[in-house]
Amino acid sequence: MQFRFAEAERLYRQAQDEANALPAGTHSAGNAIGAVHAAARSAALFGLGDLCRKMGRHAESEKILREALALREAQLGPDHPDTAAVVRSLAQLFSEAGRFPDSVRFARRSLAAWQKLRGPHSAEYAAALNTLGGLQRALGEFDDAEETIHRALEITERTSGPQSAAAANVLNNLGMLYVSQRRTVRAEQTFRRVLDIRQRVLGRDHPDVAASLNNLAARLSGRGETYDAEKMLKRALRIFEKTYGPGHPQTANTLNSLAMNYLAKNEAVHAEPLARRALAIFEKTFGPQHLQVAAELANYAGVLRRLGRDAEAEPLEARAAQIRARNNVPRPGARPQ
């Protein structure tokens, strides 16, 4: 699977190079040949940018997707389906990077575009609703999020079916909302349903299955079923490392979850290298001043204190506090997965 990502990137970059190598004047959308070439170039950029997003290369993804958006707006206008697809990808990118105000702006733009293009009962509109609902949850707007996500689920089950991958995506968002609302029983029930759908529809080694294993393991670990949680997390880690590689944020999320599970088992010695590795990945991916880094600094400091290494923990806690203060966040808290 990881090889397929590398091969896909090679093909997208090859298509981009071929478009860039066209003779001068052919990029103009004002003639038929130029329009074809502009469409090919924007398609290559969109594919490459969205691929970089999935691989956790956020800065590179943003640069490429913004270029693709500018091309499609110039060639097709702001209300074309191909333009709306790039807008939604940017909304997802900003959400994954923790840039929620930017993500909300693009999510609402995507929602308006799909309502105009396909109508308020379409699968595309439901997907945009689901993105917005996840953002409302992340911002603590739980009542609005619940209404938005339930509406997205109703449309998705009608357009794609209740056992579809699309329905599982909305249900997963609903499960995360239940976690935020501390409705733990409902959350676990929902995550089990999502895992069942994804394994049947996508296959047991799909990264979405790994994400579901992560979510369900967190519920089990929270109620003391740490050994079952460990099995799920190790399986999720194998899938993410095989699919995305050892330096992806999803790999880091799973490393962190596994570390916290070891901590719950009073096995801090096993947690330490996992938390340290997760911190290194987050710092490389998001930069040293990101809230996800602050959350992982606090987690790693907690592991060190359990090991009696208080002198090492103190500067990490101070750095986490500085990052939170810079981002106007008073208490530590990990970014939702």
C-alpha cells in the first residue's frame, strides 16, 4: 500500500511536469487547446495535493491545492463541481492541521457550492455537511454538530445506503461527538458499527479500519480493558505504518494511544519510546508551536514523571504551557483525530 502512494505521487508529478513543459501560450484557457491543457494541469495538481494531504504533508498540500483552486476558478468558475472538490479538500486539510477557522470558511463554501450544484439531498452535500459537523464538534459547538451530523447521516443512508463506506464516515463523526459529550456507551456502540462496516466494505487492512480500531481501543482502555485495547492498537499501528509510513500523523496518533495504554497498565517503561517517537513526528509534521505538539509534550512529560524523571519532564511541561498560551488555550487537550 505504501508503494502505491509512492507510485501515485510519481504519476501525478509526471503529469504535472508534462503540463508545465507545454509550449508558451498553450496554458491560456481562452482557446480549446489551452483549456484542455489547463484542465490536465489542474487535475494533476489536485490529485497530487490531495495525496500529500493524505500522507500528512500539510504545507506542501496547501501550496499545491491552492494552485489547483486558482486554476479551476479561472477556467471553470467558483461553482463548478471540480472547483468544489478542491474547496472540500482544503477544508479537510485545514481541519487535519488544526486550523479550524480556515477549515470552517472552506467547509461552508463547499456546502454552499454543493447545495447549488447538486441540491440539499445529494451525497456531495451530505459529505460537506459531515465535514462541517466535525468542525463544529472540534470547536465545542456540540448541539450544532449533532444536528448537522444527524442530517448528514440521514441523507447519506438514503443516497449511499446504511452499510456504505460513506455512512461509516458520518457515523464515525457521530461517535467522536459522543466522546466529546461523554456519552461513552453510545460512542462505543457507534464505533463498533463503524468498524464492522469498514471491515466488510473496505477490507481488514484499510487505513479507515485502523482509525476505527484506534477509536474503539480508546474506549476499551478507558474502562480498564487494556489488553484488548493493546491488541487493537498494535493492529492499527501495523496498518498505518504499512499504508502511510512510519512518519505519518496517523502513525503518531496510534503510537501515542499505545503509549497511554501502556501507562494505564503501569508499564511506563514501554510507553516512553512510543511517546517520544510520537512527539518527534508531530513536531516534524506540524511545527514546534502547534497545539498537537503541546498535547504530546504534556503526554510525554507525564510518562517521564511516572518513570521518576522529573527533571526531564519540567521543561517539556513549560514548553507545552507556552504553546497553549500562544494559542489562547488554557488547558492541555489533544486535537481530535
